[in-house]
Amino acid sequence: MSESYYPERRDPRKIVAAIVAVVIIVIAAFAFFTWPRPKIRIYTYDSFMAYGENPDTIDETVFGPFEERYGVDIEITRLQTDANGIISRLVAESDNPVADVVMGIDNILILQSLAKQVLTPYEPENLSLVEQQLIDALDSEHYVVPFDYGLVTLIYKTNRVNETTHPEIASLTFGDLATPELASTLITENPHLSSPGLAFLLSQIAVYEKILEEDWTTWWSEMRPDLQDNVYQGWTEAWTAWNGNPSKYFLVSYGTDPAYSAWWTESEPDTAVAPFSYQDEQWAWMQVEGMGLVKNGPNPEIGKAFIEYCLSEAVQSYVATNQWMFPVNSDVTLDPVFEYAIHPDEVNTLNSLLTSEEIAANLADWLDDYDNVMS
Amino acid sequence: MMVHIELENMKRVFRDGTRIGPINLTVDDGELVTLLGPSGSGKTTTLRMIAGFIRPETGILRFDGEDVLDIPPRERGIGMVFQSTSLFPNMNVFQNISFALDMAEWERKDVIDRVEELAHLLDIERLLARRIDEISGGEAQRVALARALAIRPRLLLLDEPLSALDAQLKERLQFEVKRIQRHLGITTIYVTHAQSEAFAVSDRIAVLNDGIIVQEGTPEELYDKPKTEFVARFVGGGNVFKGRVIESIDGRLQVEVADEIVELQGEAEEGIEIVFTIKPEDIVCSLSDTGVPVKVLSIIPQIGAYKVILQFNGTEVDSLTNDMEFLRAIRLSDDKSARMRFKTSEAVILERE
Amino acid sequence: MERSQAAEYAIVAIPLILLGIFILYPVLTVLLRGILYGPGRTPFETLESARTQRVIGFTIFQALLSAVTSLVVGIPGAFILARLRFKGKSIIRAAMIVPFVLPPIVVVVGFLGMFGEYGILDLAIMSLMGSTESLINLASGFTGIIMAHIFYNVPLVVLMVSASLQRLRPELEESAELLGADRLQRFRHIFLPHIAPSLLASASLVFLFCFMSFPIILALGGAAYSTVEVEIYNSFTYFDYGRASTLAVIQLLVTVTIAWVYFRIGRAEKTTADKTSFTRTVAFSELSDLEKGATAVYSIALAVLISGPIFAIVHAAFYDPSAQVYTLSGIQNLLATGIGGGLVPLANSLFYAVIATLFAVVLGIPLAYAQRSRSKELAGLTSFMILLPLGISSITIAYGLMVAIAVPLGLSINPWPLIIIAQTIVGLPLSARSIEISLKDIDRNILDQADSLGSSRFQRLFFVELPLLAPGIMVGGVFAFAMAIGEMSATLFIALPQNITLAVAIYQHLGQPGQFVNAGAEALVLAIACFLAFLAIERISGESAGRAL
């Protein structure tokens, strides 16, 4: 009988060696192609500059000139989380930081003592481009300096709510929202997880404690039966739910939303802004988002230059129609659609009613009280 | 290729309390020695100690004078066949037989030659390309044997290799095993619990009970001269009697067994109790007046003779006979009474245990 | 012998040490740091807070409710599967494993697509009522959570309880019948005592799964419903490490207790079970009309609940509920690069899962050996280490890997190796278990035979043991692959944008306006991958695949 008649035993060592070789090559190749080149790393949240016309190329457009000027690669790392998660990540990495600059820390988050522990104060030379009022509203110690700002307030669908159907819209109060008809039409965000959600909670506390001088929790207990299932984790989830459900009229959102709507539909916006109305004044919460230098970051000098660059018109002129917030550089001319937006100067800011110290001292208790009322 | 094996005082106590040894055994070059004993007597354990799967706590194991206890099984040069053939299910017959050769990295051509040679020897050439689940139990044993022999081991260990087979096949394969062992002249240790199998294949038999060798010798020696009651029952005819010596004159004994006096050949002091065995063929039944009275319980035809089971003094006694007249008469008789006599010269007086 | 034993211990020690480095060390680091130094609330403050108490209460409540409901829904199914003769039974039995290999986030998509707003059920009711607006939404909130848990666990209950029923000796039942016991009495005195251990075992397993449930609660629960695992995630995100650590410890205490109960029951059942007996079965035609009706209604309802979401995944891949049109854009998006595109997640998913599977198998083999070791201590330690990931929140493991491994090594700028490690850890319990089952079936004599034939330890391993283990290795590998590619929690926590996997992409798309069809398409890819995995398991091992559960 011929040799080929019998099956030959393959040497396992060869098979194993082949598999090991292939695996090592694949892993090595993957590692090689994905291994980060030397870069200036910027941490920000997932939706940073994500709402413009070319979100895929916006980083190149806005920060390309800086890369050329300094001969470095900029990587904007959009962490898959909100701003809280950025601080959390910086804390986790504090033994060996890899990021140089962080963007998107707002005027409430910076009140957390932990946020300042992972940052280094830095006052950019061109900080004078920014109004002192905004700097003070964010952080007078310059752990973070303003990047953009805007109002957190209610928006509503104009086809469902207008002055004809609901005359009270012109001077809306929290009490109006608690009526049986409107209570179930509101969508908001979880104050633990979302900055507009937290801003809304603080707005309500400011109004009740400082203007009405009432116990702020009563409003939430009134709202609870209707609101409980309409609190979403983040702004995106909340917007999706609000947009997809015609029976939801109101959303806790940003004062620039009508401008955004007008920009994309190229027509009159179908949403409008409703600030709260008390003592014949209009009130809303101002959110100032800032950027800061990471403590012990690997490239502090370039980080500083980057922060300065971000205050210049080269970056600030992109803020409005990509980030849908107001640029802090007052030299920037806004797109006409921003006529539909509400600017913080047009209202009284509720922030002025609560001092930073007050917020820092009470925030945890307020959140606990909120939880107790809402569940 | 053969080897001289010596086991010296090998001993091992297991966690569950069972103990083996001390075992002393010598196996000569080319000899086939069987370890015979009931289940639990320690024969498989002894075999596994020789193979190296179990390490004895004390004692020495020598192959050709060299102590091998520290040598792992694969380097001892042994071939082994189990009752469950333990063929590798992931390989076909050829690959099973060639396994040891491939492990030793033989040249491919030599492997094929060797496998075909063995296949020829064991008459399994037509099976070589089959899968393991495509061959019968008897064929599997042949394959297992071929596989164990492939690398030309110096020692072949067979652990109840035929126990799972039916009687006819078993008998044929016993003969085959013996033929091949002779042909190759390989030193072999064979484990079985079946006396007939042991007698069929062995040059020498070591009988084990409770972890020790109670007697060793050729099949004839064991059969004719069992030393103890255990061996007599397990290996011999199984007829064991107890009695008191009444008279001892010139190697002739008068022994009282249950009120009957029988005459035996042998040396013993007067007045003592002895145990003795008589082979079935040395017990004569008849309807005459001489001998002790017994009752016939049953008659079993066997090849060459009839086995007559008698009741004597409350115990059963086997006898072999070809006395057709007697058989006919007893079949017709109502009370089945008969008489039993011993061929006195054939009684074996056993050691007290 | 002693020499090679030492070598074997060394080989077993390597995976144990790796597990120590990649599970114990990171988790202990994080928990101890969190509890001792914060930042955040101390254990006392955490336990004192009403919110924490509520979350723990809700977690236990929903897990209990899910377990009880799964039992109630599953027991009739177990009886049908064990006692009714019908065509295609073996296919049905095999298909019961499908939900188990489906990633939770894919199930979420299926649930939203079936029972959610503009889901299949909703569309059907809308067209019946002539409405253009959504009328029904069962997939969100509490109902959604419990239903998704039932979807996952009813098949588990059916499999476990029907297996126990099949071990019931028919003589018992027959003699009870002869002695005049009526149906109810027979159920009460014969069936119930016999299946009680399997009921308790499946209930504790369901409880365990639901207690640890993360993607389903995160995606369906909104902000209103939060479990311990979700709170751990939130607390880490909100840098309240003290609270996260305390919650993780509480979680571990509960899971260890339940796991202990489960294994105690398992041991009790093993000793009393009769493996090979015939089960008394009846044909459908032998049932009374009432029974026929009840069986039919039950089977259809169960089929809708179990297969509905699976088919809905296919539907969701092509139907855009926000625009209410059928479209291929979801499929196209799978191949799109750039923000929100599916190509990078797809490549990542495959790469991570394949490598993680390889690791899970390579580590699973020595661990399986260690589990069958003669040394009780080694076997116990190994089982503990393998099962540990089932009881620790994957968020905690992920965070531990970040803090204890990635940051010191500078890996946090591109943490893909950590994702692979996390996915390996997730797949390891199943791969080691499958391999161990295979190993148990190997005849010790065959290995001795190989030894006596002169094979070295290495040769024996490669020529004899691994080929004999091959089915177990394949099944284990496929299970590990399904677990790895569906892993969302740890990956969500670790991944930078360039590292996200399909499972994470699905979660993100679910939260974004108009992206549901993209989530659907991505879920379809994962579902197909897992379904292929299921087919592979079936082919390799037939009915025995369920044993690994």
C-alpha cells in the first residue's frame, strides 16, 4: 500500500507556532496602526462641536491652523460620557495624566472641589477678550476660563403651545407647569447625570427659595406623578423622546434651540424659548462652559497656548453654529439665525440668586432631597 | 527485546485504607506471568505500579537489574493493553497503532512497515483505514495489542484484556495472545480474574489475595498443589474439607470428616484438625456400599466429562465422572442418594491460613 | 511523576496569576481606595442615604419579581417540553439557547422594535385603529425591564425544569396513580418535591442575572429606574468612588450568597437525580379540549414574547420609526466611517472578540484542568476565580483595570488591550466550564495508555488530550465569543471614541435622535454573529450545549 493511503499526523508544534505567529502579527499590526503618535490631547464630552454641518471635519478646520503653527498633532478626545465623566476620568488618571487640556467644565461642575484638584489655574494673556462678568460667573480663580455660554431654559413646540392656546406662556411660572394639563407635557433630564437637568433643578431652587421664599420641594412633589417617567439620563435622550412624542410640549434645553431649528430647517423655527417670569422679570439659568489646564499634564506650555488659541476668533467664530452656544469672545459676529435665540443679557440670570458657596455647600443635600421627593 | 523484572517488597497504602504488598515477584526474560485474583485483590494496582502510574511507598522495582521507580511510564519501555481498549477515538486504526512510533519520531516509511507487519501478525490489515467506532470489540483488542507492541516494548502489560469479550471470542484470542507472545518472545505480565484464562495463557501464575501474593507457580503446580484454602477454592477444583486426624501411619492418614472416616496420603500428627482439598476428577461417585453417603444435587454436562454436584455434610462438593451407568441410575433414583470415595493419593493437605 | 506534576502546577499557576492581576488586584485596589479614601461618600453615608436604600430595595425587588415571573411563565413550558410529544421538539429545545447568547443591548433593540413606540406591536395596533400616532409602549420603564428579563430567563427556567422533569422516574408517578392520587395530589406530592431543587436553582440563577442586569436597565429604565449596577456606573461617572465601592461590596455580598445557594442546590440535586429514565409523554391529540386550548394559547404567547423581539431586530434594521419609512440607511451606516459610522465599531468588535475568545480558550484549558485537580484547594480556588467575574460588577472591574493597570502603564490613551482583557474575563467562566465538562468525559485510561506508549507530556496534550477536548474547546470558544462581542458595560466604561464596539454603538445610537435604524442594523449584525455562534454550538455538541449553563 502506498504511503498516501495512511493519514499523516501533523506536528502540533507547527500548528501552534503558526497560530501564535498569526495572532502576534495581528495584534502587533493593530497595535502599530492604532498606537497614538505624540499628540496634544484634549478631553471633552461626546457632543463637543458636534452639531454643525461637518462634524467629521470640524476638528481639522478649527484646530488645523494651531497644529501647523506649533508643529503638533491635536487630538480632541470626545469621551463617551458627559462632563462629569471627564472629571472622573481625570481623577482616575491623576497618577499619570495623559491629557493636557479639558473642555466643557461648566459653572456648576467647577464648584466640585475634586474638579479643582485635577486642574491647574491658568490665566491666558488674551483673557481680556472675555467679559469679566462671564469669568466671574465661571471661576474667578481661573482653574477654568470660559469657552462658551448660553441659557438653560424651557423650550416648547410652537404648533402645540402658543399665546392663543396657552396665554400663560408669555409669563410662564413653575406653578403654570404644575397644572394638570401641562404637567405631563414636560420632559427633563436627571440632575445627577446631565448638566441641563442640574441647571433646571438649581433654577427651580433659586426661584422658590430666593424669589418665592417657599419650600422648593413642594413643586417637585406636585409634579412627581406626571414627571417621574419623563426624566431622561441626558439631554440627547431627552430631546429624542421630546421630539418623537407629540404629546410632550416642553423640554428643559438651551436658549439657542430655536436658532438651531431655524438653521437646519431654513425657515421659521417650530420651537420657542420660555424663560420663567417672576416679579415682572424674565429669568433663566446661565451655563458657562470652560476649559482648563490639566494638572501635571505632559505638555503644559502647548496646553496654555491651546487655551489662548481657543479664545481667539479663529476658534470662537465656529462656536455658535457648531456648538450652539454663544462664543465668549465678544468680537465674533453671530449668524443671523441667532436672532431666534435668547441671549443671557435679555434675562435676569438665576445664577445671581445663588452664590457659588451656597451651591457648593448644599448641592449634595439638594440632590438627595430631590431623590427623596421624586421616588 | 525482553526484560527480567524483579519486584521486591513493593508496598503501598491508599487513602481509603486498602493496602497492597509487600509484593515479591520475579518475571524472567520472555516469560508470561499472570497475576490472578478476585476483584479487589490488588492485581491491577500491582500492574500499574510496574507500569509507573502508581508509585509504591516502599520497595524496589528492577528491570534487568536497574531500579526504574524514578523513570516515568513512557520511558520504561512498556506496552499496555486495558480491558476497555482505550483506543484513541480521535484517530483511525492506523494512527492508533502508529502512535508510539510517531511519538518516537520514526521515519514515515519505517512506521508504515512496522504497522503493516503488526497488522499482518494480528490479522487486522483490512481494518487499518477504519475509524475506531467502526470496529468490533474483538477487533479493538487486536488493535490495542498491535498498538502496545508497535514500538517493540521490552515488557507487555495486559490488564484484563479479554474480560469484556464473549466466551468464544475470548478463547480464540487467548490462543492468539499466547501465540504472539511466544512469537515475539516478549516478557509479559497478564492480569485476569478468570482461572481458565490464566491457565490458558500463562507460563507462571501468581495468585493474589488481599494485596499479597499467596502462591505462585506453573498452572500445573497451582492446580495440583494448592497451598491454601483460598488457592484451592479459586484455582483448583474448589473442594475443601476439614477433618481430624485419627491415625497417622507411614504417610497414610485416617481422617474423620463429619462422622465419616476417609483415608488420605500425607504426614500429620494424630489428633489435629487439617484442611485438605481433592480435585473433582479424584472424587468418585457410585451407588455401591463403600464410601461416605452424599446426595446428588445436579448433573452438568461438560466437554469431556459430567460434573456432578454433591451435597456432603452441608457443603457442596464437585465431582467429574464419565460413569454413564451411574448417571443413568441416579437420574432414575428418587432420593438421589449416592456414595463418594476419594482417590486417596490425590488429596492435598493445605496450610492453615 | 513529581517532576511533571510540578510543571503542571506551574502551567495552572499562570492563568491563576493572570486572573489575580487582572481581576483581584484591580478590583481590590478600587474598592479599598474608594472605601478608605474616597473621594465621595463613606460607606456609612452611602448606606444612610434614602436613595441608596431605595436603589438596593428596587434591585432586589425587580430581581425577585423577574425570578418569580420567569418561574410562573416557565413552568408550563417545562411541562410541555418534557411531557408533550410534538414534532420539532429538539429544535425548540435547542433554540432555547438563542436568547442566552444574544447580547442584552441587542435584546433591548429587539424589545423596542417589538413592543416600543412605533414597534411592530404598536404599528399593528395603529393600523387596526387607523391612527398615525403611537398608541402603545410596553418596552420602557418597569414593564419593559421585567419583560426583557422574562425574555432572557424563561428559556433558562424551561430548560432547567424540563431537564429535572425528565429525570423523574415514571414508576413513581404510575404507582401514585395506582394508589389513587388525583392530578393535583400527584403534582403536589410527586412533581413538586422532585422539581423543587431545579425550581430553586433556576430561580436563584435568574435572580443573580437580574440582580446584575445593566444594559437593559440602563437603556430601558430611563432615569426613573436604577439598580445597584447602574448606580455603581453613575457613581463612578460622578466621581463618588466611596459610594461606588460600597455598592460594589454590597453587590458582591449578595451575589456570593446567591451563588452559594445555587451550588448547594446543584450538589443536592446531583445526588438525588436519576439520569437515565424514560419520561412519560403524551401526544397533543390525547389532551382534553381545555388543555389543548390552554397549551395553544400559552405556546403562542410565549412564542411572541421570545421570538417577537428576535424578529423585531431584523425589522428594526430596515425600519426608521422616526420617519416611519423602510430604509437601507442603517445597513449603509454599518460601512460608514466617521462619527456615528458603523465600520470602526464593527472592526473593533470583531478584533476584540476574536482575540478575547482566543485568550478565554487558552486560559480556559489550564483552568479547566485545575478545576479537576486532585487537590481540593486548587480546584476550589480556581472555581472561585473563574466565577468571580459573574459576581462582581463589570463596571467595577473596568474601573479597576483603568486605575490599576491602564493608568500606570500609560495605556489610557488607547485602552484597547483593556477592552480585550475585560471581554476575556467575561467569556472565561463559560469557556472554562465547557472545557471542564469535556475534560470530565475523558477516560483516564486513554491518558495512561498514551503515557505508556511513550508520549511526552507535550505530545500527549497535543495528540490526545486537545483533540479529545476539541468539542468542549469549540463550544467554550463560541460561548466566549458570544459573550465578548456582546459585552457592553465594561467596554462602555473603558472605550475612547476610537475603541467603541458595536454593542456600545448601539447604546449610543439608541439615545440619539433618528438613529434607531442604525442601532437596529448594528444589533442585526451582532444578532447574526451570535446566531451563527449558536448554530456552531449546536453542530458541535447537540443537546449537551445547555450543560455549560
